[in-house]
Amino acid sequence: MGSIIIDKTRVLTREEKEKSLRQAVAIVEMEGHTFTEEDKRIVMDMFDGKISKEELIKRIHRRLLTEKQ
């Protein structure tokens, strides 16, 4: 499985954040999963420092569990 490296030593530009998001979407889709617009918003919230990585994982995991029901 691929991974995205986040550089915590500097603030990413909007363009860099969007590029990282596109890479994350590609990795997720290569694994056969979907990446919703809500998922993209949540990832951008993490990139913007509004939520933690743990919160990101929790929210997307919750969506995946809801989809299976």
C-alpha cells in the first residue's frame, strides 16, 4: 500500500496540499476503494491543521462502516 509523507517542518502551499490530496485519492482508488467529496474535504481539513490524522482516520472509518450496512 502507498503512503503520503507530510512534511511537518514547514507549511504546505495550497497547491502542494491539492497535489497531496490527488496522490492520496490515486492510492486509495488503486486499492479498490472510493474517495468521496466528503473524504476529500476531511483530508484538506487535516492538511489545514483543523483536525488530527487520528480524527481523519476515525471519520473515514466511520463512513466505511456506515456504507457496509
